[in-house]
Amino acid sequence: MKIAIISAVPSRGMGYSENCLSKALAKLGHEVHVVTSKYNVYGNDPLYDETYREFLGPREMPLGSEVVDGYTVHRLDARLVSGYVDIRGLSAKVRELAPDIVHSLDIASLPTFKLAALKPFAGFKLFTETHHTMSVMRPYMRNPSGKWMKRAVYRLTRTFPSFLATLAVELCYAVTPDCGEVARRFYGVAASKIKFLSLGADIDMFHPLETEEERGSRRTIRAALGFGEDDIVCVYTGRFTNDKNPYLLAKAIEALAELEPRYKGLFIGDGAQRAEIARCRNTAIVPFMTHAKLAEYY
């Protein structure tokens, strides 16, 4: 089967769906194509250079196609529209590939809207997903008495287009129950088209300790971080931004440590809250890393 996965902002070495799902599907024998933009992940973030550039490299990557882990990545030109990624030539590339299945990684996105418009004239089945949790929704949308003008604009520019797109979608996979609620309440996805499916893990990399070598690696890493063999380590991976608010976790670990000193926090990444997290007791911070390296720390 020929499968096209559409991602607005992917990056090599990251453990996101476009990398792991594509690799798994290719391993099963399918012909898999990832169609994406020139931007690296978070390339539409104004703080990209400050937060991600050192780890991921330039905001924009060269255009063209390459084979990675058994699947083909096609990077197309793109532009930012109010912070959202618009992939130029997406419809033409999908027509050229002629896939049986198209899977878009975000229900409320310009690429999904284009694919929904293309679907009646093409032979593919369209699937999508959503990772948008309630915590990152705009406060005025979560609050029923939020500012009516902002709510109306949101409904017009996000809810209504997403609702129209879902008419062409077979299923929308929600990675958590509240992602499903967001899809239903704010993106207009019919409950009958929402399927809950939690994120998976690459068990070739992420698994319980199996060898003495892995146990030795665990001891070495814990010692380097200042953690004991019996410490209870809470791990956060990702950007240290105010919307994610990992500082809240650091404060919780600090409070837990008052009752049980074995509680420690490991924060892997970078961002605006780094200094605040660093000031918390019982925490260690290490920079962003690829998911292959990340497995050692988990």
C-alpha cells in the first residue's frame, strides 16, 4: 500500500509521529512518503533561534527528497500565515504520488484543509490526528464567558474550516481523551469520527533493562546526574516554555522531596523557564537530544 504522511514541521532524529510511524509502516512493507515543509519542527516559533537552533540547526532546511529509514521525505517550499505553515505545492505533490492513504498529523491545519479539498478529485482515503490538549487551548475558548469577539473569530477561522475538512476525513485520532474533547468542541469533529489512540513507543529503543550493559549505563548516567540507585526520578522532555510550564513539575518535585528526599527531577530540553527550573532543589537539566539518545535516559 502507498501511504503519504503530511507533516508541517518535522525534524530528523526527533521521536515524533512523522518519523516513528513512517519507519514502522515502511518496516511492514508499505511504500511511505512524508510530505513536509522547509521548516524544522517549531520553525514557526518566534523563539526558534533562542530555544532550538543549537540542537536542530537552521530554521529552514534545503528543499528536495531523500530516503530515511526506509521511507522518502519530500521537503517543499512553504510560507507562514499568521504563524501557521502553508506548504506550497502540497496538492500537486500528493497527486503526483497517488497514495492509497493520506494521513495528516493535525486536523486544524492549512495542509489538512488543502487535502480535504483535494480528496473528492483523488482516490485516497484521508485520516488525521490531533495532539492539542485542553491545557494549550486559548483561555478565552476554555472559558464559556470568554471575550465573545475573540471566540467568534476563532470559530470562523479554525472551528468552521476544520469542521468542513472533517467531512472528507475517515477518522481523527486523538492521543488523549481531552484531545478528543478539543477536537469535538473547538474543531467541529463529529464524535463518531474521533478515535482515541495513545501515542506509542519504539520498543526497539524504549524498553525495561535487559542486559548488564544497560544496567551499567543506567548506573553511570544516574551517577553523572547526581542521582542515587534508589532515587525516584521524574522525567520531563521537551521545551521549557510557559504554555508547557514544566516549572510547575519542578516545584511539585521540590514539595514531594520535603516528604521523601528520593524524589528527583530530570528535565531534558531548553526554553524560557530554564533558569526557574534550575533554581529548584532536587532537579537536573540536560540539553535536547535525539530520541535514540533519549532512550538511555529513560
